Amino acid sequence: MAHINCILYPPTLEYHYLIQRPQHLMRSFSELGIPAFFLNNSSIYSKDKPGIRKLNEFFYLFNQVDPTPFLGNSKPIVYYTSAAHVDMVRQYNPELVIFDSVDEPSEEFESWRPNYYRAVSSADLVLTASDKLYQMAKALNPRVYLLPNACDYDYFSGKNNRDYQEADSDIAGIEKPIIGYIGVVASWCDLDLITAVADSFPHCNLIVIGPLYNISQVPQRPNIHWLGFKPYEKLAAYARNFDVGIIPFKNTSMTESVNPIKMWEYMAVGLPVVATALPEARKHGDLVLYSETREDFLRNIERALYQDTPEKKQQRQQVAQENSWMQRAQTVIEIIKEELERRELAADPTPVWIEDEIISNSNWEGLSRPDNGFVYHHALSGSRVKVASRLSLAAASPLRGIPEDKYSHWDYLPRIPNRPVYGLPIKRRGSKYQSSWGNWGYKRGSGQLKRLVVKKAVNYRKGLGWSAK
């Protein structure tokens, strides 16, 4: 596994908002010891400023930072889920491109269709979340694999409280029995069915957790509680208050291809699950109560409330445990390794990595491309900063806004005529780093990983701060 030097996910999702399949898989890759670069698509939910955040030893969250300097000459495995990125992913010079087909390009997602065909047909490997998606992709590309969704079993079952946070007080006064739904509330949700559930079980409370996506009106009943978006770390706490977990989706071409993550998460908690007529739900027999009609759905809720047994709960949790994200990630890694062997590609044994000092001692505000053609210039702060060779070139940002008498000269930082101060790479013995006055360039030498060292201005005063604006 360590022979895969990096897996990169291009900017598609906000990492902290609606944790989905890509976040889970990328995190699991990193926990297998593979460097994972998650390029964040920042939103109002972003917790991080521009820069690089290290989420674990091998998991890097890039916020508005180009990963190219950190890849150097390495060719990453590019894993992507948005068909619209079919052209963009090639800019990372990938060793392999993996397209993950997670939703059918129909109904609400019909606009994806043209790019979907290109993404599937051009990918080196295609992953699919359901049987229907598998059959669709198989007609376009022979290198297709079925990879159903999964769950973080340890988190939802309570076996490991690493990510666990208590629920908010908004659930404290809601009496049981509780029928619960966790997920986006969108046009594929059957709101009439939700109303029917509330009306048919007036002695129960129906809790809906998740943001509104492409709708603005939802049914109102005294026993329906729309609690809105909750961070992933609190979802297990809410789910543990439920007595039944429901999946009230409409029957459409798009939902026929859905393998709901919530189905696995409900089972990990131990909840009885009631679903509409989703083909992927039917696979699990009486562990997921499959409902052809509205009447079936209502009968199955009653069955779940009053006829469930400890044995059934244990069986559901066993199935969930056998379908964890870690197991899915291990499957993907085996698929990648087999493909590399099939193509007789020599995997790079040296993982891409970023030293902790670069992350903790960097201020990335106002990143832009300098006129001299260098990929990015970095605002470095802190004491001595070590830059690994895979970061391409080390450069100091312009010291804008700092009077010249407040900092002393930089080692190896000559001033380029008519340009701000930039750092030239130090030529280490045995390496092949090159630079010129007008345009930076580099060549990575063979052999073991080499280092560049940039020394910060010794008189830099705390609180002044630098930026590259």
C-alpha cells in the first residue's frame, strides 16, 4: 500500500459539510498509510483559513492552495466524483484517473449526462455505488468495479468516540417513540409520504436532520421537527435517540441507482430501517424493510416500532460492521495495485509528504501567481523552515508592508531586478536544482529525498505578519 505515493481528490466538496463518500474514502486511504490530498471546495461552512491543514499523519486538507508544488515530479492517483472535472483532472499529471460514479445523471442530475459519458469512458478505472450504475458504466468502460457505500461503523455504533459530539439541546424535549431521517431534504424526498407518516403515527415524533437542497417548503405538523443541518460529529448522537430510521425517497430513475449511506449508518446504530422501493435496499432481506407502496411503508414503520428484536439489531450491526469505509478503501487500493501491475507501471515507492513545519509555520493569505512564472509563492513565517524536494521550489513572499529596517537580509535571497524578494533554491550536493533570474525552474535528482532549507529573516518581529498580496 505504501507504494502508492499519493491519492488526490480535486476541489468538489466542502470537507466539513455533509460528510459523504469521498471524505470517508480519502480519510480511510490516509489511515492505511497513503498520503491523501483533499482539495477543499470552501464554503460558508469552512472551518479553515487558506492553507494546508494536517488531519492525520497522511491526510492533508488543502484550502485554496495549489497542490502542484507539493507533488513535484510525482504522479498521483487522481480520484474524482464530479463528471464536470473530466478535463481538469489531467492537470495533476496523474498516474491513474479513477472516476467514482455515485449518482445517476438523470432527473435532478440530467445536466451531468454529457460529461458523465466522457468521464466514464476516459477513466483508467471506474467505481460505481450501485448495481444500476455498474451496468451503465460497464457499457462504456471495461475497467468498472462495484463499490457500494458503507459506514463508519465504530463511530455510529459507539465502539469508538473519536469523532463523537453530543447532540444539541433541540432534541432534549422531544418524546419517544422517534421516527428519524438524516440526510439532505431535496426533491427526491417524498414529502407527502413524510406527512402521511406524521399523520398515521400521531403518538410518535418525526425528526428530520439535514439541510434543504432544492426545495423551500416542507410540510408542517405538530409532531414533525425540522432540525436542519447538523455537523457530522453530532449525527451519531441524534441517531441514537431514534427508534426507527427511514429512507422516504420517491421512486424515480435517479433513486433506482441510489445506495443510501444512511441505510448503513442506521444499521450501525442498530436501528430498524424502513425504505421505499429502492433496489439497493431490497438486497438485505428483513434487515431493511423494503416498501413497494405507501401502505407498505406505514405498515413497516409499525412493524419496526413494535416487532423488532435484539437479535435483529445484532444482525444489522454485524452487516454494518462488515461494510465499513475502511474495508471499501482496502478494496480500492487492491484495485489500484492490480491496475498498476496490469499496465506494468512502476509504482513510486516514495510517498509525497509535507513537513509539519511547512503546515504550522505557513501563512497562505493572498496566494497568486507571480509574474516570474513560478507556480506559487509562499508566505513563510516561524523560525527555520524545511522544505522537502517534492515541494518543487522554495520561495519567500514579498515582504510587503514591513519597513526594510525591520528585517535583515535573507540567506540565499538575492533581489531580482524590478521584482519583489524571492528565495532561490539552495543547490545541495548531488542534486540538480536549477534557477535563473527571470524564471524559476528545477529538476529533481535521483536517489533519496533531498531537502532545501530556507532561513527566515532573523529580525522579523512577532505580530508584523507577511502576506503575498
